[in-house]
Amino acid sequence: MKVELPAAFTERMRALPGLDFGRFLAEYDRPPLRGLRVNTLRCATESFVLSAPFELSRTPFCDDGFYLAEPVSGRHPWHHAGVFYLQEPSAMAAVEALAPQPGMAVLDLCAAPGGKATQIAARLQGRGLLVCNEVIPARARALLSNIERCGVRNAVVLCEQPKVLCERLQGFFDCVLVDAPCSGEGMFRREPQAAAEWHEDLPAACAARQLEILCCAADALREGGTLVYSTCTFAPEEDEGVIDRFLKRRGDYEVEAIERPFGRPAMPQWASAAPCVALARRIFPEDGGEGHFIARLRRRSQGTSAVPACQTGSEPKSGSDSKSALRLFTEFYRENFQAPLYGEPFERGGSIYIAPPLLPPTQGLHVMRAGVFAGKVRGTR
Ligand code: SAM
């Protein structure tokens, strides 16, 4: 079904200087692009390519990402086992721009349903910490489910307001991703409902909220760390415009070039933004993705202090019942597993969890899961 584009959207796009509007519009006669990303926590990409029962071709956005010739069902057993994540191809570019390294502490502030969070987890290779947050409880549950399905052991899943979370964990993270809620213009071809719900005032309302979220995120990053801001919309005020307003507020941040050359340079002139905003990237359908904007920012060093990470879980672990449950678990683990325990076991309500190393202080925050559920202690078993 061909999507019906809102007239005000089409007129705005037509007026943007430097955009080949005819080519842009012609893309809406084609079917949407579909993709998957191999979850390298479960399977090496080259093994997947050799055995996958789907027709695949590589994307320019991510080495583990592929275009699908035909749609693949989320009910496929490999999907259920977390071997791959169904993800729109251009959405894979934001985490490539963030480039988190194993051992780092990473925050994904707007994380549900978890496409980019699970991609960050794969890049961390189980080492370091991923804090992923979603403000809407039902969506946070979906995020948790995807984190579990993909076998991520070093994640904390939160359901918190960005302001509360970022004030608590000031300067804690090496990398922060803000994949902001937006007017979703880049998803019109995939989700005609997004086009039906769009209205002229939506980009301005989204831009105000995006700037607020981005300013919160800026506090959570350590000096010298990397912050990536992304949207799946074409609206200049939500893209170049938000970055420009952010840079005016936060003189300790600068835009950086993105090493992987996907899409095309951003267009500061579309939002009367500073010329440096051209270092951000845009992806249009004719660039091989449904539509994304990605800006990579660095926080300059100014010599302020950060929240110290705890080497182990910071949750209180008191009480003799808790201690004996932990002893039973540790003995059980030693007898039955060969790999060393990654993280610190703790007991909560008769269940044992393994908290990832680097866990920040999370008391008072709405934690849905810290690390891995390991099991339950019943009596002496
Ligand atoms: N990063 C996700 C992924 O790759 O699967 C997609 C995130 S989506 C673009 C934006 C998310 O921000 C949504 O899950 C939405 O519920 C959440 N959100 C909505 N309002 C928010 C707010 N005021 N603060 C933070 N997040 C918000």
C-alpha cells in the first residue's frame, strides 16, 4: 500500500534547498527497506551468512547488518533465540557512530524496544556496563524482554525519567545514546499510521522535548566522553535545529565527524544552525535507509568529578538468610560451571541475580533488572 503523505510535510520537503525532491518523492513508490542485525553475542556474523535461510545483502551502516529481500517473521525460531534482531537498516548507524568499546560504561537513555541497546551490548561483548532506560513502563518491559532474548548479561534496565536518572549518575558514562522520541517522518513508508498521525505542529513540540532530554543526557556523560543524538525524522528543527540549540546551551560540547561515511552531511542551513552541525549525518531513503539523523558530540574536559562506579553491585546485601542463600548459590555455581562468575551475585526476595561490574548506585531509581536472573533458593536447594 502506498503511503499518503501529509500535504504540509510534502511542501516543506519540496522547499528544502539542496534536496533532490523528485528523487525523494519517487522513493515512496517503492516498498520500505527491511533489515536484520546479527546478534554477535549469540552467533558470528560469517557463520550466520553461511547458514541463514534468508536472502541477505550487506548494508553500508553496520558490518553485522543486512537488507532482507523478503520480510522475516518475529516468530522465526532464530529470532526467538536471539540470533538476530529485526532492525530498520539506517537505525543501525547510530551505534556505529557511538562506537562503544568493551569495558566501557554506556547509557542508552531512550532505549525501548531495544534495537540500539542490543547493538551496544553486542559491541561491548559482555564486558563493561550497559544501562538502558525507557520512560514508558509497558515499553520498558518489552526492552527487558529483548535484552534477555539477546543474552545480554551486563545490562541494567531502568524505567525512569531522564532528568532523575541523569542527575543521579552525573558524569558516570563513557558513552551516552539519545535516540530521541520524534515526529517519525522517516518511518512514514514503513508505518503509514505515523503519516496519518503527523501534524504541522508536531516537529516543534518534539524539538522542545528532544532538547530537554539531550540536556539531561549531557550531564550523565564524563568529560571526554561521546554523546550520540539520533532521530528517525527529516524535520530540520528536530535534527540540525536541536543540535544548534544544544551547542548554544552547552559550551562544553562540540560536534565531531563520524568515521563511518554513511548517508550525507547534515544541512545546517535548513535550520539556521552553526556550520559545524554539517559534521552530523543524514540518511535519506535514496541513501539506503528509511531515514535517520545522527550527530556525534564530545564533552570537553574541564576537570569536574564524576559519580564513582562500584566495582561490584551496590545493592544492600544484609541478613543471614541472604548470606546463606548467596553461599548456596556460590557453591552451586562452583560445582556446575567452569567459566568464572562475571559480576557479583546478590539476593532479592529469594531470587539470586548476578549484578554486572561497574554497577552505579541505583537506590531510589526504578530498576527493572540489574544483570542476570540466576535462580531461586528453596530451602537448602
Ligand atoms: N532506541 C530505541 C530502539 O532502537 O529500539 C528506539 C527509541 S524511540 C525512537 C524513542 C523512545 O523514547 C520511545 O521508546 C519512547 O517511549 C521514549 N520516550 C517518549 N517520551 C520520552 C521522554 N519524555 N523522555 C525519554 N524518553 C521518552
